[in-house]
Amino acid sequence: MAEKKRLLIVIRHSPYGSSLAKAAVDVALATAAFDQRVELLFTGEGVLQLMPDQDSQRLGVKNIGRQLASLPLYDIDRVYVDAEAAERYRVNLDAAAVAVERLSPHDMHRLMVAHDHLLGL
Amino acid sequence: MSVLLHTLSAAPSSAAFKDCLKVLQPGDAAVLMGDGVYAAVPDTEACGALLATGAQLYVLDTHAQLTGVTCTAQGIGLVDMDGLVALSERYCRQMAWY
Amino acid sequence: MSTPGADAFDAEGFLRDLSDWTPQVAEQIAAAEDIDLTPAHWEILELLRAYYREYDSSPAMRAMVKYCGLKLGPDKGRSIYLMSLFPGSPAKIGSKIAGLPKPDNCL
């Protein structure tokens, strides 16, 4: 069997401003559910998805933060974040729902080049 | 080997444009299309920032023509649809910034 | 207490409104699937509901297996065990009986 292609999902939209955040989670979980290799990079406004303490209960919408917390159960263990953007938006990554690795812009480029397919959402 | 081709279709003031700018590197290519073509206007901040990345820059000819961006900065090449296809064959990965 | 009527379920038998769920409703859905609920079933159903509260989604099979393993130990974190309780598609049928939405990544 051919070696599995590696997919990097580049997440760069805020969690509730559009349906793109939900789409990114869906693609990630579906990819993993079908046993494909997938990693995630949160960059720009996408880092806002990692804000701790999201609470969607009163609005009755899906809680993106909680859905991201389920990533390890799909064996999605490599999650990276644009350190500069997290700092700019004051996102407390230590309290984020999922463990992340902080990257510089240069490392983000290296990460992209290390994958076979890039999907920006 | 050429590795990373970016297609940039967001306006220069957008978050997507800035996100793209952050990772563009020498050895990459970027094709400006849609609202991204406005970054090909010479002597603009966006154009200067793009040129400073050292990436190979192109603008999609029909989109430049449509928007009236007829005079493009030196260092930004015009590319047509066939040229875009050729680029996508030359670069093994593509990232869309929209 | 009255059980919800046919219009409370979608075409595939999933409860439309999660708040309509009660253990009696679970028995009703399970009966329609030809499953007799035992304590072993209830353990998994409770776990699925806990999963939903924690992650705001129904698990696909992969996550269900791993979550069961984490919470109930390796003997129960196996697809063969879950298949024995909810034959066919444990993630789909388990979610249905637990009153959760259909898992997204499930055919």
C-alpha cells in the first residue's frame, strides 16, 4: 500500500464568525475517522478558536473549543499554533482545550512544506 | 525543487493577506487573484511587503485587467490561466489564502 | 409520563430534541433496534452522554473506542466489545439510543 499522504489543515478563521471553524473540525475528525494522517495549524484569527472558557450553552450553538478538546480521541496529537498571533490576541495557550506546540513564522513554513496537502479553512 | 505555491485572493487589508505574508519565503511563488490583485499596484504598502518576502510573484492577467490594475509593480509577473496551471504543476504543494 | 410520538424522531430514528430523552425513551429506541438493554449497555450509554456533554459532539467509532478504553479500562475499549452490545455500528446505534445526534463521520 502506498504511504499515507499527510494533510495539514491551516485554521485561520475565528470560531463563531462563520461556519469555517466548524468545517475545519469536521474535516479534521472525518479525516482521522478514516485513518488518514492529519495535523492542525492555528494561525492568525484562527488562534481565537483556542480561547479557554468558551461557553455556547445559552446560544445553543456548537462549542468549538469543546469539539477541539476531542482531537486526541481521534489520535490527532500534533496541533501547532502561530505563537505570534496567540500573543497578539492574548490567548492563554496553557489553558487551551488541547495541547499545542508554539511555532514561529519560519517554523510554520517548514511545517507546511513537510506536508503533502494543505487545506486552509 | 519548487515546493510551495500560494494563491492569494484576499484584499491587502484582510487577515488572510497578512497571514499569507507571514509565511511567504524565498523559493515560494504567490499568484495574486481576486481582490489580491490590488497588492500588485506599485508603491503601495502591500506591494512593498510582498516584494520584501523574496517570493516569486505573479498576478492573474484577467483579474488584473478586470479590476483596472493594468500597471503592475516591477517584480510581479503577469500570468494567464495556462500559466497558473503550469505553476501548479511545477510546485508540489498549494495553499489557498482567501 | 408520556413517551414521544413518531414525529419526535427523524427519518433514521434519531431523537430530534435531545431534551426529550429519558431512560424510558432509550428503552423504546432500543426495542426498535431489537436490543434488550442490560447494565453493560447502560454503562456505555451513560458514557456516550458524558462524551456529548464534554465534547459537544457524538463520537465516531474511533473516538468511542478510545474514550471507553480511557474511562472503563482496556477490556471495554475495544470495538469487538462495543460491537457485541450494539451490533452493526456501535457509534451510530449507541448515539441513537443515548438520545444524541447522529455522529457526523459515520456512514
